[in-house]
Amino acid sequence: MKNIFTIILCTTLCFSGFSQEKSFRPTYVYEGFIKTEKGEKLSINMNFLVLLDSTLVGSYYYSPKNGALGLVGHLNSNQTFSLVERNENDKITGEFKGRLSADKKTAVGKWVSPSNNKTFTFEVRLVKDKSYWDFIRKNRALHEYNDLNVAINEFDKVLSIDVASQGITSLPSKITKLEKVVSFNLLGNRLNVFPKELGKLTSLDEISLSSNQIENIGPEIGNLKNLRILILNNNKLQSLPKELGKLTNLLYLELDNNKLTYLPEEIKYLSKLQELHIERNKLTTAEKQKIKAALPNCIVHF
């Protein structure tokens, strides 16, 4: 699933064209604070990815209910960096100027307003095992199988499968032998229902079913208790089962560009969800408010 980077970065930052692991260095997730003009420490969460040309792309937020702001910049050879901050309308709202420590465990510097009339200091520290980026990084290091038949034959070795854009309309029943698989990419195939076979692969922590023709998801999705990342954008979903609420370890959920008019009340049980993308659906203002109320600690993109 090398191209899950494409899905997530395109969705959160409106970037495209990233598809090969060789184009990437590790992602970094930080927590810390910005010191306001009143001397208060405003907590922030920041993440970014370092590309091979030292370009930085990422996002940050200080309050989930206010959403995330995009970050784009550059890391210099002396570990100084500049990250321009933009809102969802692509308007520049500030800039982080700072320095990473040699081990990249800390970053300090100043946040500057667009008009340069406000400057606040910031300090962040690297955290692990608290973000969906940790699972992306872990799974990208795994050997990927690109042939389902080979994967089934070597079922005891398989941890990651990437069969994107292979015209797949259904999964073979023998796929359930893959008891160790953690990452499964089915992007760009021709599935019109959520494969029931996936519901038996309870070791999965990452699934991409982006850009299929899925109209229905059955209750079997509730079996995937270990799932952290679920990508279902660009399908034909009109509703989701209440069993979605059983995915209590879910960190990232992508539902944009479907035909959804509501989400089940059970989403309130997704207490660990960090980011939800549900743009380009048919949600009313009242439903959007309901979703935000159900997920107070989640960044929701409408």
C-alpha cells in the first residue's frame, strides 16, 4: 500500500503525484505548545513528512474542533526550517520558523503572523504510537505482495498486500487464510460491496478501498477491532452500518466523495479517531453539527 501516502496527503493537503516509497523519508509527529502574548501555553499537535528534496509537507492543529491547517516548507541542511501555514481556503495564516534538534526529537522557534505584527515562540517534542502516521510508517516498511494467488500460497508469511488497479470484482474465499496480514490495499478496483472476506482478517490495521464502486458495507466490518486506518473515499456509499462504532481503535477514516446523508449514531464510540474526511457528500448543516458533537476530539473535514 505504498500509495496510501497519496490518499492521505491528497486529502489533507490537496497534494498529488506521490506514489512510491522511495520518494519519502519518515513522518514526524510532535506535540507541544505555542506561547501566546498573554504568556499562556496553547497546546498544539504537528506532523510533517520530509521528502527526498527536503521539502516538508504536513499539518497541525491546536483544537480539533477548529480543524487542521496545512503546512508546506523546507528543511535546510543546518536543520533550520520554515513551514508556511494555510487554511482550508489556501489562505496563508502564518509561518513556523525554527530548528530541529540533530536527533529530530524536538523543534523550537517562532510562529509569525502573515503581516509580521505578531510573533509567538513554540516548542514541540516528538511522540510515537499516538498517531495514524505511526501505522503508515510501520506498514510502509513491510514487504508487499502484489499477487493474491501468491499471497494465498504463502499465507503464513504475508503481512502486507497491494493489489491496486487490478480489475478485482471479488475476493477469493481462501483469502481468509491470511491470518497475519495487517495492511490491504484494494484501491482502484471494481468492488461494489465491502468484501465479507475482509471481515475475517481481524489482524488488519489498515485497509484502502478507495475508488471502487462500493454501495454497501455489511455488519462484518465490526469484526475488525484492530483497524486503525480505513479508506473508503470515491465510492457510492449512501449509508454505513451501526457496526462501524465497534472499530474503537480507529484513528483515521476517509469517506469523502460518496453519497452519504448521515453517519450512524454509533460513531460516538470512535473515541480514538483523530481525523475524519467526509467532504463531497450530501450532509445537511444539522448533520455536520451532530457529527462534530459526537466526535469532539477528532479533526473533521467537511
